[in-house]
Amino acid sequence: MTTLIHTGLTQAGTVLAASEGEGNMLIPHPADIIWSLVVVVVIAVVFRKFALPKLQQVLDERAALIEGGIAKAAEAQQAADQALEEKQAVLAEARADAAKVRDGAREEGKAIVAEHRARATEEATRIAEAAQRQIAAERQAAAESLRSDVGDLATQLASKIVGEELADSVARSRVVDRFLDELEASQSVGSAGREG
């Protein structure tokens, strides 16, 4: 500002000196130049005193508003980052819990399958043993029935061969036992011959 005034006064002095010697129409009168400089200086002082502080205040308010917005944005970003971290932590915890539940369910399922398998094996063994006992009992009953039927047939055959009735049960038993022993002996000889 001071430089501007100083430059203006220097030029005014130069113009004043030049205009006194010449009467040039393009160059204004020195008094006009001085008054113009005084007006410019007054305007510059008024501008600096009144307008510049208002303009500076508006710029400062705008800068404060921008900085406040930046600070709020940074806080919002920080809150969003923190919320994201919390969400990820909760999600990781939920995944871990789900994995534990899934593993527990698998183990429980394996235990249930093993228990059912053991029960089924036990039941199958029990059924097989009962079937074996029933088969043995039926075999025994069939053998007794067969022995009785064979005994009756042998008695009838012996009665026809001997020509007399075997009414005595002791004699009948003796004949049946002897016949069965001979039958078993002939079967064992026949099976030994087939194997050899």
C-alpha cells in the first residue's frame, strides 16, 4: 500500500514536471493527478479499515465451517470404522459359536449312531441266539418225532419179519434203538466212503 502511494506520487511529480514544459492534452493536469491519488489513497485506507476485515471474517468463518465439516466427517469415519470392527467381531464370534454347535451336533450324531449301532448289534445277537435256541429245540423235537416215527415203523417191520406182535414197550425200545444204531453206523460208513 505504501509502495503504491509512493509510486503514484513519483509518477505525479514526473508528470507535473513534464506538463509544465509542454502543453500535452493526453497528460492530465498535475492537480488532477494529485487529487486522483488522494482519492485512491482514501479508498485504499477505507477498504483496508472496513471492507478487508469483513472479508477476512467471512473467509475465516468459511474456513472454520470447512474444518468443522472435515472434523465431523473424520469422527463419522472413525465411528463407522469402529462399528465395522464391532460387527466383524460379533460375526466372528457368531461363526465360532456356529462351528462349536455344528461340531457338537456332529459328535452327538456320532454318539447316537454308535449307540443305535450297538443296540442293533445287541438285538441282532439276541435274535440270533433265540433263533439258534429255537432251531435247536425244533431239531430236538424233530429228532424225537423222527425217532418215534422210525420206532413205530421199525416195530411194525420187525413184527412183520418176526411174525409176532411187539407189544412190550421194553422190547420195542430195544428193537428201535438197535435199528437206529445200525442206521447211524451205515450212514457214517457211507459218508466216510464218499469223503475218501
